[in-house]
Amino acid sequence: MSLAALVIRFAYFLDTSVSYRRLKEAARTLLEYPHSKIKFYFDIFMVFLVVLSVLCLLYEVKHPDESILEWIIQGSLFIFILEYLLRFWIYSDSHAIVIEDYEYALKNNLPFSLGRALVKVVRKKLDYVFSPLAIIDLLAILPSYRPLRFLRIFLLFRIFKLFRYARSMKTFAAILHEKKFELLTLAIFAGFVIFAGSSAIYIFETNQNPKINTLFDAIYWSIVTMGTVGYGDIVPLTQEGMAVSMVLIILGVCVLAFLTSIIVSSFQNKLVELKENRLYYDIEKLERYILICGYGRVGEVVAKMLHEDGNALVIIDTDAAKIKLAQERGLIGIVGDASKSKLLGTLGIEKRATHIICATNSDELNIFITLSARSLSPHATIIARVIKAAHKKKYLLAGANYAFSADETIGLLGAQLVTQPVSYAALEGILSENTGIVFESIFVHEYSFFNRQTVTALSLSSRRLLLFGIVRQDESTCEKYFFFNPADDFVLQPHDSLIVMGRKHAINAFRKQNEKRSRE
Amino acid sequence: MNDALILLFGFSRTALEIATKLKKQGYAFRLVDYDPAALVKAQKEGFDLIVCDYGDDDALESLGIAQNVGFVFCLFDDDVHNVFLTLSVRAIDPNVPIIATTHTKDAVHKLEIAGATTILDPYQITGKKIYKLITQPEVMQIVETTIFGEEDVNMAQLTVTETSPLNGTLLSQYSAWKAYNMLLLGLHDKEFNKEFIFITEGHTHKLDAGDVLVVIGSRSEIRRFKTDFCLE
């Protein structure tokens, strides 16, 4: 068997091995996935370790013989090495690259070259090795290797490791990266000024000034002057030298001013983004939430009631003023266009939004949001507010689970009010719940107190409850049937839902008894 | 009250919904708007519409307010119109029931002061429905499909007459109505105040002529009950 065949076979073996995949997945959960809880704790642990090991290093300078320090340093070094290797491992799936290359060759009838595949694998891994964070990691490890002890200073690089674990530090790096062009321009200018200044002072003063002997002295002097620090250890003695230093000081102030303004302005721009990031981070922490698109009056009413019930909410509206209002009320609000799939995607609605409420005041927008939400999240319950009753069908076509038209309800209530004023009062009471009478459902499960009992046994009238009906789910088809006003000998089954009417406390008492385990 | 006229001010979508329902049940109503453009829209939907400046009290009186008007609906899309109209109508007729819709929270209170009998807040109602749908999805689904929906479960009010066997009985004693596949939701007792009393409140009520029962059930069951007990 050739080497290539062996490698391919091994790659396929890894590809099909469940435990290998699981192991790698576990490592990724620990190190990479931003949502994983364990990564959060791991990050905290690493920050602690980095700080501790640096403190130990500092302590060791004067107390070289403490064995416990050595233990801590060696231990943390071991963990750092392990982390580095783990990251190296999970950065890419080498076996996948080999398989992909091999299958590509098979499909296109080309000869498979093991060498080319391996080059790809190595190149991918080298990508990791030369990524800035990996370099920092490596520099934090290397100086501990005895022959490289002279690199001790690089141990301080461990502090830079903190970049990996702190988001805000990443932002700072991002700012530097973003303003690369401006900073480079400024650096070139400053470099030119320093070069010109130091050569000038070197030429003018080398023989007159005992303190300036080498070009290094000259450069040191010009940087100290330009940075407006001016220690005064080297002072120009000739008139030419003084003239150079005056020019240098003015240019130095200019360079510093430019540098400050570039960074500050960039920070300010980033600040808005940072705040937003914070918001998204808050949302990322929510495991389940209800998304409300549109914080108009309907959105407001729904949000208020849901918030009071302790549900996690995320509100999107294009109007910044409305979002501000929502935020003042302690809700999470995002200024944005809910019809954009990208926004909905970043919010992670496909996994974490249980309900999506489309409550903007435009049918077109609501339908659009319904469609984009449905395409992202097949399981969330989408509830839409219909503006024009004629469009209701379109909502259901777009994938909404429920669509309400306020006009329709008002129309019904209005007509009821005229034709049957008393039943209107009843209906109004039920809908508004102002009277204290509510409709609620009570779920019967395997161990419910009332499981397998008849409706009579519930003795509802003595509990001052009215059984409106029972929803039964067919076990095989999962379809739901509604039994209105079931007969007295109707026997309850698990997974039935009783729809009862009554005062809230009476329903709660009934529910509590239902939750008690049956006597058997 | 079938002969009393119902005035629907403001040709909004809500007005259209109410008008459609009233027309189906054969009630006499008039659609009114100040905007002549509404006339064209109304005719397109198959309704007639009176164009009238509601700011003019004489014009309101000529519509029959304080004479044969039984209900006034203020259904403009603009709260300012609704409040003004409510006030004008209330000034002419202190007794006519005025039903107004509102679009902002502030207007609710203003309409109350202006003298509206019932205020329908579409946003509040939609919001509550959505809330209920999230917290109690099954209940809302049932309420939607039965009471509001197309399924044959209806809510109806029945008035106890002099000749009804129910007249003079105690509600708790009488259980004959249990033989019908319907639920007694509650009642409106003439002797008590205007409020609707839900059956689950558990008071023992003596039924008298004029009391109104509200039941839920299929149309045919309700009809059977109605004829068997001489209700109206």
C-alpha cells in the first residue's frame, strides 16, 4: 500500500470517527464558540493564569529560589503550551482538506497528488502560526525554554495574551487596524522628521557637544525633543543645534496632535459601534427571547405585558426615538430594519427567538418581515398584525402562524355592541380581563392529579370555574381536536388541555392541585 | 331597538367592518363622512354614504341625533375628529350611546371626558390578543376559532320573558339547561347595576323577567334552548 493510500484511508477514518469529531467539537466549545458558557469560564481562568504567572515572574527577579513559584510558572507554561497546541489542532480540519483534494481528483479523473494536499494542509496550519494572536501565544511560551532564556523579556508578552480574552482590547486593535493608512502616513512623516533632525544635530554638534558622540545619541535626542519630553541630559550647544531643536519641537507637537486626533475620532466612531456590540452581546446571552418588530402602540402594549411577566424581549424599530423610549423602559431595543435578513440573522432568531411579532404599521413591511423570519427560522411562532383585513391571507401564505386584524376585531365588537349589548359586555370582559375573569389553559400530563379522571371528578362548579372545552392532541397524527363543553363522563388523558374560565386565583388553585402527583 | 338608526361617522376600515356586519344582520345604519372622496370609496364597497360637515350642530340634528338615532360610532382615523364629534353629539343628546375608536393613549381619557360611552382601542385589543397568544396560545386559538371564528360555536344573549319557566327561579337550583350542549357564561341582572356577572362569581341569582343570559354554544342548541324556555 502506498503512502498516499494510507494517508487517505487515515483521513477517511478520522472523518467517520464519531469520538474524534466529538473531541474536536469539545475543544472548539472550550476555545472558540462565542456562545458557549464553558469558554466564558475558560477565558476568566486564563486571564487569571496570565496575571498570576506574570506576577510570579516579577517576584522571581528578586527571589530566584522559591520552589513554589517555579511550580506555578511551570504549571502555567504547561497550560499555555496545551492551549497553543489545541488551537493549532482545531484551527483547520486537515483530514477534510486531504479528502476534499482526493475527491476532487477522483471526480475530475485527475491523479491525486499527496504532496499538493499536504502543502495545502501545512499552508493552512502556517496561517494559524503566523496569525498575530498565535505569535503572541508562542512568544509567551518560548522564553521559558532554557536555551532561549535571554528572551526573558518576551515573557511579558503573556500580558498581550489578554487580548485573546477581552473584547474591548480587540476593539482597540481594530481601531489601529482601521486607521492603518492615516497612522502609516503620520509615521512616515514622523520618521522623516526624526531622521532629518537627528542627522542635522549629528552634523552640527558631534564635535562641539561632548554628549553627542554617535548617531544613536542624536536619534535619542531628537525623539526626546520631539515627544516634548526634553529630559535635558543632552542639550544643543551651538546656535544651529538650537534652531534644529526649535523646529523639531514645533513639528513634534504637530505630530502628537495629529496622532491624538486620529485615535480619538476613531474611538468616538467606534464607541457607537461598541455600545451596539454590547447590545448584541446582551442578546447573545439570551437563550430564548421574543422578538418584537415595530415599537408602535401595539408593540408597546405587547412589550409592556410580556416584560412584566418576565419574558426576555428584543425590540427592533427603524425609529431611534422609539427605541430610546424602549431602552428607557428597561427593554433591549435595536435601531434597525427588521426586514433585513442580515439583522435577523445576527440576532440569531433561527435558534433563539421563540416568538416573532410583526407589529409595524405597514402591511407590506409586516409581510416582508414575516417572510424573512420564516425563511430563517422554521420553528418560531410568527404573529403578525394585519392592517388591512383583506391582506390576512397573504400573511398566512408568507408563513405567519397567526395574523390579527384590529379592524376585524373592532368591527366584530362594534356590531356585537349594537346587536347584543350584554354579550358584548361578556366578550369585552373576556378580552380585556379587566373584570378579573380570565380564560386559561391547564395541561394534563402523565402524573397530573386529574389524569384519567372524568370531568365530573374535577368538581369545577364548586371551584367556581367553568370548563369551556378540552383540547386533545391525537398521539399519532399530532392533530388537535377541540371538544366544546365535554360531557360529564368525558375522561381526561395525558396531553389534554383544559380551557377553563374563572377568577385568576381560582384557576391557580386548580392548577396547583393538578400539578400534585396522583396518589398511586 | 331594531328600528333605531345607527350612525357610523368616518369611513375608515373599522367602519367598513362594522357596516358589513350590520348589513348582514339587517340593521339600519348610515355611514357619514365629511370628505366627499369617502363617498366614492363607499360606493365601490357597495354602501351609501352621507357627506356632511359634522362640525355643524344643525347638520348633526338633521341626521336624526336626539330623535331616532340609537347608536353613534365615531370611527375617524384621526383622534381629533373623534373627540370633537363625541363632544358635539353628547351636547345634543345626553343619552345616546357613543362608541369611539382611538389611536393614541392620550385620546382615551379625552374621549371619556367628552362623553363617549364605550371606547374601543384597537391597539390595546391587538396588543392584548398577541400577548395572550404568546402566554396562553391554546386559549387564544380556541377563542379565535370559536367566538370570533367560523366554527359553529357562538355567543348569544337571551332575555328572560314573563312566561319563561326560568322566571322566578334561582339560578343555582335550576339545572335543566345542562341538558343542552351549551355553556352559560353569565348574566346581566336587571336589578343589579349595569355590569355583566360571570357565572363563576358564584352568586345565587334569582332570575326575573328582563334578565339577560349570555350563553355559548352551537346555533341550533341555542335556538332549541330559546324556544324550550320561552326566551327572547
